[in-house]
Amino acid sequence: MLRIVFKYGLVAGVVVGAALLGVSLAYQGQPPPDWGMAAGFASMLVALSAVFVGIKRHRDDAGGGVIRFWPAFGLGLGISLVASVIYVAAWELTLVLIDSDFAAMFAGQMVERAKEKGLSGEALAAAVQQAREFEAMYRNPLLRMPMTFVEIFPVGVLVSLVSALVLRNPRVLPARG
């Protein structure tokens, strides 16, 4: 089972990491906000389809076409964990490769959004202070890495849950004999 976790986790991680790295390098770490987020989550879902494939492969090969919910869910979480770690590594590599200060750029965008909302006076000052605090926090890799991990891992949990629920039924995509 561990072999499947690493094999499919590596596949998912490389797919999502390559998408993250490619988009970030193409836009120098500043893709259009709405498009960038949509592309990011779409690439996560595509990559994490490896969870479904990995669970099915284990069900068909080791389980004779049958798997219970909890083992399937655990296998999916393992694959998602490996993919998430690779995603974090890809983001850290991206930060090294793009020659810009992502924390400052993002904090600047936070202030701009506050201004676009029409904030002024104390409310704007509070937004600026919050942006500065975010910037300082994001510069610390011990805080940045868990934040990056939390971008993808909940998606992996959801994909693992759905995959385990679907694949526990042996009549869904039955094993070929």
C-alpha cells in the first residue's frame, strides 16, 4: 500500500507542482487574481484525480475488486499528503525562481483592495497594518509552508472522501478479470 501512496502521490504532486511553477513563472508570481485561483484549484483537482486512480488500483489488485471505506480513505489521505508536500516544495522553489518579493506584492494588493472598497481613515490604517503583519508573517518559512500546505490538502481530503465513498461499491468500475 505504501508503494501506491508514493507512486500516485508523486504523480499528483508533480502535476500540481508543475502547473503551479509554470503559471507562476509565466506571470512572475502575479497571475490575474480570479483566473489564477481558478487555474490553481482546477490543477489541484486534475492532479488529485490520482487519488481515485490509486484507490481503484489498490482495490482491484490487492483487494480483489473490494475495498472498505476506511482503508480507501486512508490510502487517499496518504496520496494527498505526498502530493501536498510536493506542492509546498514547488511553491518554495517558485519563490526562489521568481525575482520578486511575493510577500510585499501580496500585501500591496491587500491595501489596494481595501482602497477599492472605499476604506479610509482608521479603517484603511487597520487594513494597512493587517497587510504589514501578513507580509512579516509570510516571510517566515515556518509559517508560510503550513499556509501553502493548507491550500491543497483540504482539497485532497475532499477528493479522498468522495473516492472512498464511490469505490467502496465494487459495482462501480468493477475490476476486469
